[in-house]
Amino acid sequence: MKETSYQRRHIIDVAVRGACFAATLLALVPLVSVLYYVTVRGIGGISLDFLTQLPKPVGEKGGGMANAIVGTLELVGLACLFGIPPGVLAGVYLAEFGNTRFGKFVRFSADVMSGIPSITVGLFVFALVVMSTKRFSAYAGGFALAVLMLPTVTRATEELLKLVPESLREAGLGLGVPQWRVTLRVMLRTAAPGIATGIMLAVARVAGETAPLLFTAFSNRFWPSSLNEPTPSIPVQIFTYAVSPYEDWHEQAWAGALVLVTLVLLLNISARLLVRHRVRAR
Amino acid sequence: MTVNAEVPLVRSESGWFSRLGAAGNLGDWLFRRITALNALLVIVLIGAMAYEMTVASSLSLKEFGFGFITSTVWDPVRQIFGALPFIYGTVVSSLLALLIAVPISIGIAIYLSELAPAAVRAVLGPLVELLAAVPSVVYGLWGVFALAPWLRESVEPLLQAAFGFLPLFQGPHQGFGLLAGGIVLAIMILPTISSVAREVLRAVPMSLREGALALGATRWETVRTAVLPYALSGLIGAIILGLGRALGETMAITMVIGNRAEISASLFAPSYTMASVIANEFTEATEELYLAALAEIGLLLFVVTVVLNVVARLLVWRVGRMPSGGRL
């Protein structure tokens, strides 16, 4: 009697462990499938032309996505410019002075903000920027991406500053250095590699965003000559091509996806390796 | 740990303001104000979003009132706008996504934080998180050319053969529709739910596990009797966060759900979501009322996701702050 009860419990234990392991493997099936499809169907479309040429009209062979690649770099650059400084400073506030009611509210708001859908951020920037400047522009697109980055950068900065040992701060203050210089020169500098990782992850995320760009940066089939005009981007171009009925464009969409996934995964993985390397070094 | 900061030994190095008599205190004062201003920006932005979208949708709010969310007619030509088909498509596809993603992602969280050997965890953990790194539009592309054809050729006929007596699984196999949308959403919210759930499980005090193990519980019994009850509210929070993400997800679902503003009982039928209609029609909308109606859908989405996120975050935070051994 007792034997069987033990056996039964053991069997249930093994079964549940197996089920949880299976769930983990199951989740990786779509990941592998997506990466497989993107590689196999995208590799054929990658060529020097694809990376350096403008898109051709429907029906004409060849052409590329070079304008969208440049556009994405512009948009991500602007997003970093608009998003990183306030994000880092807000994170510094939360880590250094954030134990107040205001600080807690900001921290909570940042967490809530990171759950706001990117399409509504696009609408917001449309109403705020595009309506008042009367044009789609790289500025508007970059601003939308910056809004999406802000909470991530803020919270990453805060978390990493909190990991810096207090003894460093005490050493600085003990030498008579003002608090703000200790924060900037000691705390922030020590936490910098970790914060850089957080920022890279945020950049990787917004680089693949499509929805907030649809009616802020819009799109364009030519070289973006100014930051104040509609700007193409890889994700929007993939979307346009994917929902089109043309076979050529589908191939271009896959090639674009391969470029985008490579870019995003490179950023993502190198950010993670940076952290792991640092943890080992400790 | 090394610190390569150049710490000045003499305070007079700290610049012009040290000469102002307060000896650096002015710097501290300014620094605190400047960082606080940037922190305030987060709150200001959320407020500005609420304001701008209310203003942008005011025309539609006035014209249709409450009827906007109960009417099924969406007719830009006659300027009549009702959002019910989009709300229906959003809710059904998101619930379907939860149905698929919740058991899997909670299983993942339990496995990775409670059961897996350290070496396995180090490999599988980052891989699961990579799911979140793939851009939405790429999932959409995959959905259009890989998932939808597979559903049409293999899965939908099978489901119909087995459960065809239910209205859920009737109708022609199209591939594009609620089922495809739900599956793509499930894939995209899996990493959200599982990573928050892992965080929650990590916040469960080790002493609870030790207590259960010392009483002779197996690993699973430890999880079931000691860990899960403590973590329950946080796990619900993780699921609500996933729901919020599913409701607002745009590109992938726009590409696979079929984009037809109809309410149908069948999961095989094409549908339309709130986010999708904004993405598809916003740049084409020229009349002011049309734009306002789309903005109102955006406002609805905004309000719902903010409320869900507030609730979810409160639940998740609660686990971290519970006294050890505390019960719900």
C-alpha cells in the first residue's frame, strides 16, 4: 500500500517535470520555424543590389531596399537621441532619489507605459507632431520610437544603478566629492556597461517596430534626403511587400526580413553576451 | 570589481558653482531638479497620450456616444461607425491566445525556475526570451506564408473532422482568420508571460521550498503546495500583462486575421481587430469623422491596456513585498 503511494507520487512528479520540459521545447518550435523560413526564403533575395539599390517598380526585376535600410538607421538614431538622455536621467532619479511617493509613482507609471500598445503611441505622435507640422517625417517616427524606448531605458538604468555597491558611493562622498559628481562619475560609470546592455535591448526592440511608423515616418520609395520628409524603414517595407499580391515583392519581403532579423538578433545577442561576460569577470 | 573613475581629491575642482559659497550644494540641487524633471516626463507623456487621443476622437465621441461600442456597422462611405466587430475580433483572438499561451508559458516558468538543472536553464532560458526579440512584422510574414497555409491544408480539416459539430469549427478553411490570429498572438505573448512569471517565482522565499522538501515532498509537490499558492497573484498579474500585450499587438495579427469586419462564431472565419483597423485605414481616412472614429478605437485600446497594466503590475509587485510565509 505504502509502496504504491510512493510510486504514484514519483510517477506524477516525473510526468509533470516532463510536461514542463515539453512546454519549453514546444515554445521553441515557432522560433526555429520562423528563423528557418526567414533564412531559407530570404537568402535568395540578398544580393549587393538588394543592399545598395532603390526599389524598382512592380514587374521590373531587381532593385533593393537600400533606402529602407538607411531610413531605419536614421529613425533608430533619432530615437536614441530623443529617448536615451531623458531615460537615463529619469533612471538616475529613480535610483538616487526615488524612494519618495513621487518616485514610486514614476516607477509604476514607467512599468505601465511599457505595456501601452505601439500603435496607440503612433496615433499619439500623429496627433501631436504630424498634425502640427503637417507632414510625415523621420523626426515624428524617431520620436514615436523614443517614446517606446523611454520606459525600458529608465527602468534598466535604475535597476543597474542599484546594483552598484554603496561602498563606492561612500568612498566618493568620504573624499568630499559632491553627490551629483559621485552619481555621475562613480555610480553611473560603474553601471555603464550594464546600462548599455539595457539600451541595446531597447534599441533592438524598436528597430523592428512597424506599427508606430505607419503614420509618423510613413514610407517612401526613394532615398530619404531630409529628416523632415516621409522616411522608409525596413519593417514598413516588409509589411507593404508582404501584403501585396506580387511574387517579386514577396521575395523582397523575405530578404528584408532576413536583414531585419539579423540586425535585431545581433544587437540582442551581443547585448546579452556583454552581460554574461561581465558577470563571469566578477 | 574595479572602478576607473577619476575622483577629484579636492572639492574646488568641482567648478564654477563651488565659488558660489554653497560649495557644490548648488550642483546637487540642480542635479536633483534636472533628473526629477526627466522622471516627470514619463507621467507627462502618459497624460499627453490620454489628452491628445481624447481630443482627436472628440468628434466621434460626440456623434456616436456609447453606441460606438455596441454598433456593428462600419461604413466609411455613409460615415457611420460602430466598433463592435473590431472589439469582438480583438477579444476573441486575445482569449484564444491566452488559452494557448498560458499553460505553456506557466509550464516554462515552472520548469526554468524550479525544475531545470542549471546548465539546461542557461541554454533554454535565453532561447525562450529570443521569441520576444523577433519583430512583429516578421511573425506576420511567417504567418502569411507558413502558418496560414499549414492551418488551411492540415489543421483546419483535422479540427473540423474531429469537432465539426461545434459552430467554432465550421465553415470553409481559409487559413487566414481568428485561429491564425490567436496562434500568432500566443507565440508573441509567450515570452512576456513566462519571463514575468519567472520573476514572480524567483521572489518566492527559498525557505518555503526548503520546508516542503524537508517534509518529504517531491519537487512537483513542493511547487504545487508551497511555491504556487504564494506566487498566485503574481502569476495572474503575468497573465494579465500578456493579455494587455495581445490586445494591442498590431502587425502580425493584421497580416493573418483576414481583415473583415464581421462577427462570426467560427474560428476559421476572417475577422478584424481594433489595432488592425487603425493600422490599415488610418492613412486612407480623409474625412474628419472617419479619423476621429479610428482615433476613438485607439483611445479605447489605450484605456483598456493602461487599466490592465495597472492591475497586473499591482498584482506582480504584491508578491515581491509579501512577508515571507505570507498567504494571499
